[in-house]
Amino acid sequence: MIEIVFALILELNGKMIEHVPKESLKECLRSKRVAKQEVNPQRVVFKCKKVEAEIEVYQGRKRIIKIIE
């Protein structure tokens, strides 16, 4: 199914390598702050972005299959 969700996006050297759906912008920003504290922020960029994505629900959790831009 296709939904508009907030996604926490991880970019390494300008290339998107991971994306995680979040329920709200508040939750996304909180996760971004925690992630930045645990990772070397010089090479890795975290972004919160509202995206249209193909979503799969697996064991009660949403998962982004593909971001449609």
C-alpha cells in the first residue's frame, strides 16, 4: 500500500542507505537526535522527511519498501 509518512533517512557519502518510517515528525526528530549521538556525524547525514512510500506491515510494524518521489 502507498502512504505518506515521515521517514528518518540515513545518507552516507550522499547516497541513501536506510529509511525508517515514523508516526510523527516529533518521533522522527527524537530518533534523529539519538542516532546523531551514537554515530560519527561527519560522514553520516540523518534527515527527517515527509515522503510518499510503498509500505508493508509485518508483525504489526510498518516498513518502507520503496520511497516514491
